[in-house]
Amino acid sequence: MSEALLSFPDVERLIVDNLKYRPELAGVVVDNRPPSGFDGTQKVVLVSRTGGAWVDDLHLDTPIVEMEVYGPDKTTAHAVSLAMRAALLQLRGTVYGTAVVTDVVETEAVRWLPDYNRPAGNRYLTTVRFSLRPA
């Protein structure tokens, strides 16, 4: 395994740490795990790396990250999704630990997808591919 790969940050933490205090997401929990008592009706953004690859020759990590956005109703969940989407795209150029975000590309835009495990919840999903290089 490449030494450069070992120095890359956890992309989930990178996203959480950069989005959780953004003013447009005030009152929204941003984390990589649901808050205690979560039933899908709270304003929450859940961040999960779902794939991607390390490209050794280019010293490039290309994580694919799924963002699940919940709200008390469909309109609120959609509004939070759009705010989160805009904030994600602003991460280009961000230095985090030993890496820099060189690109953020939406692979699937905000889409409605009910959560059948949380029937009272309102959920939108967005999938994004990041490109991270050593800083």
C-alpha cells in the first residue's frame, strides 16, 4: 500500500467537519451516523463513503460519497438537500489535514427516495465523487 494513501484523511470526517457549522445548515445535524432517537423526521445529513478508488500513479483518492438528507416534511428535506449540495460544491480547494480537495463532482443529483425503514421520515439522496490529493 502506498505511503501517500495512508496519509489521506477520512472523507466522511472531512465533509462532516466542513459542513456541520455552515450557517446555511444551522439547526441541521451533519454526521456519519444517525443521532440518538433518530426516526427520519429530524433535519439530518448522513454522510457515507460508498466507494471510489485510490489511483496510485496519480496519488489521487476518488471517494464516492452518499449524502442522505432527512427532514420533518418533504419540502424541508428538499431545502436542506439543496443547501447541503451548494455547500459541498464549495469544498473545492479545501485543505484538510494532509490532503486538498481538488474536485467535487455530483454523480447523482438530489433525488427523492423514501426510507422504508423510517416511514415517518422524508429523505433525499445525493451522490458525489471527490478528488483528493496530498496537500
